[in-house]
Amino acid sequence: MNGLEKIKKFLEEIKDEDVIFKLHFYERTADRPISEELVRRSIKNTTNLLKAEEQPARRFEENKYKLWIKLSNKYCLVLVIVIKGKTLYIITGWNSDTKWLKK
């Protein structure tokens, strides 16, 4: 099973109470057209998960990823997440034009 498939399986099985939004997410969404509800809905719909890029984590027991989730033909939701055990931390997120994903 590759990395993208592992992420999809984790997102499909996660419970709502195990998704935690960090303060940084709320600080940034004041300037961005995304919401907690949009993120919760998008992470459950794993068929729209286009790409998962592993990033260096701060702690040994954590796995950090940058995810691209298709919102429409023009826009993607980009999320930076950390997985620690059975908990998913949403660090930040933003909308991105899909043209950037193709480059």
C-alpha cells in the first residue's frame, strides 16, 4: 500500500472527535475563504484526494503531510496535517488554483 492509499484509509476511518484544528488554522482562515466545516467534509471524501506529500515532522512519533483535495475543476484545498497515533491535527489550509498542481 503506497502513502496516498494509507492516508485515504486513515481519513476514512477517523472519528470527528479525533480531528483537532490548531490555533494557526483559525488565525489563517480569517484571511482565506475556507472553514472548519469545509475541511471536515473534504477530508472524509477521499475520492477527491489528489496528492499527499510527506514533510519533515517535528517529533519522532508524528507524520506530517501536505494534502491536495479537489474542490472543483478550478480549485483545490491544500491542507498541512499531522497524524499522531489516531489523532489528526489540521495545522493550516488554503485554496489553490489547480494549475499549480500540474506544474
